[in-house]
Amino acid sequence: MTAPRAQAPQRIAVAGATGRMGRMLIEAVLGATDCELAGALEVPGNPSIGQDAAAFLGRTSGVAITSEVRDGLAGTQVLIDFTRPDGTLAHLAVCRELGIKMVIGTTGFEDAQKARIAEAAQHIAIVHAPNMSVGVNVVLRLLDVAARALRQGYDIEIIEAHHRHKVDAPSGTALAMGEVVARALGRDLRQCAVYGREGVTGERDPGTIGFACVRGGDIVGDHTVLFAGTGERIEITHKSASRATYAQGSLQAARFLANKASGLYGMDQVLGLSR
């Protein structure tokens, strides 16, 4: 009897290879038996260009960091991108041209930029999620249940905290939480969100969803959704202690795309949480 042929490892490239998340992704790919590091991208002028992508681990991967996107993507199947919106969209254009799938964890996209991702997904398979953590995506499902049950008599506030280097606020995860809650309540987050309070603001409008943002130190990511009623409070909280959870979730997303030719997917679909 012939033994089944082993499936070839999935060839993965990482954008932002020298950043905090990029290095975590590279380490995760190198540690996975079903994945192979095939490319590492950085911006022009980065001092690590030309160096081995795994040098920070004290090992050799055989993949050199490059700013030449097409060279870095040659022979890859999936690009994992946690960079900035403009950079991700530039990579998206090349991936669409070359037929390379994408896992996008970048946040801070405007609506028009999200539309460009959706359009590209008609040609290549993309997982786009504001947070790749398995735990966060379970929390999103819990928030849908909680919001439907607590729709009357509860004020809703979303509090998030991140490291000092984060450039967008509120975080993409906080906004995703707000969108889940608003949708469950039959509201439009663009109409009911309150992003800052100062001075004499008057009494709280019960139809609003408030956001508060903290930036400091090396906080990886904390998110709490507070349902404040009369006589009780319900808090649903997720705290990240390491970016490793985002990296492992990203690899799950890459595996999910293995048999997908095109389409735009979220982590709820990757994890089988969709209704």
C-alpha cells in the first residue's frame, strides 16, 4: 500500500519583517512544520535589508530581507501583512498582479481603502481582520450575545489600551467590538459612536457607544466592553500578554486560504464562528 504523499509546506512571506509583529510572525512561521518562510519585506532604507530574516533569533533561514516587493514575493503563496495602510495597499496591488493570497492584520483603513481590499478579493483570497487572536474573535461573538440581551437600560463604553508606538485610535479591535455591538442593537456605529468627552457634555445619551483610549509603555493590547446598568455592571475583557497569539492566528488564517482562490474572509470564518 502506497503511503500518502506529504503535503508541501505553505510558502509564506512576511511584511514589516523587522517590526515587533513581523519578528513574531517570522518566528512562528519558522516554528511551524507546515509552513516555510519564503520572503521578508521591509521599507527602503531599513538597516536590516540584505540580512537574513532570522538573524534576530541567532539562526539562518536562507531568506534575505528586501525592499523589492516583487523579489520578496517570488515563489510565495501567502503574504502576511501587519504594517500601515499605505504600505499594505501597495503590497495588495502586487499580490493581486502575481496571484498571491494575503492575510491582512493592518488597522486604520478608511472606508475607501477597505473598498480597495474588497475589490482585490474578487481576484485573490484575503483574510482581513482587525485582530487575529482566537480569544478576541470569541469575545466578538460573546459581545453579540450580550448586546442583544442587554439592549435596554445599559450604557455601553469601550475602553482600550495599547503601547506608546501605536499610531491609530481607537484600535481596530475596539472599532470591531463597537461595530458588533451596534449591529446587534440595530444601530449605525458611525452615527452613535462618541470618541471623546471634555468640558460640560451634558447627560449621557443612552443611544451612544463611548470609546476611551489609553497609550503607554509596552501594553500589547487590552480591551474591555462595559455594559453599565442600574445596580450592576457587566464587563467583557480581553488582555493580550504577547503578540504570539496574533502570529498563531495569522498562521491559522494562512492555512484557511490554502484551498481558496478568491474572496474576502474574516477570522470568524477562519475559526468557524460564523452563523
